Amino acid sequence: MDPFKGQGGIQMLLIAEQEAQHIVSNARNLRTQRLKQAKDEVEREAAQYRSHMEDEYQKLISENTGSSGSNVKRLEEETDAKIKNLKKSTSKISSEVVDMLLKYVTNIKT
């Protein structure tokens, strides 16, 4: 076997390995660049969406601001009425609930 031919083969393998490392390195760099680009695009789209939603929210608030005092008063009245109804219904059945709980707590199963 020719000793130069063996060294030439090793040299070719080393060159091929370097080229492969270069290709892999370029692929990694391209992937990193693409990820950064995608991240920037997503952040830009999110900012636009957030701005759009904020504008919609401000528009809704401005439309409802004129009648907000009457809305608040109406909601307070409805809430008070619901609270009164709940208190009334609980006072009606509270003794029944207590009796039922006592029955189940004191009932001994053998």
C-alpha cells in the first residue's frame, strides 16, 4: 500500500469534516436568524393587535361614558334587589337546612 495514498485519504476526510462543520454552522446561523426574525414578526403583530384591541376598548368606554351614571345606579338597584331576595329565601329555608344537617350528622349507621 502506498503511504501517500493513505495520508491523502486522511487529508480528504479532514477536509470533508471541515466542510461538514461549516455547513452545520451555517445551518445553525440561518436557523438562529430565522428564529429572531419570526420572534420580531410575532412581537410586531402582537403590538398591532394589542393596539387595535386598546382602541376598541377606548371606543367602547367613550360610547358608554355618557350613560355610565345611570348604568351604575341601575346595577346597584338590581344588585340590592337580588341581595334582598337571597336573604329572604335563605331565611325561609335556613331552619330546614339546619334540621337536615343535624339529622345527617347525628344519624349513626351500624
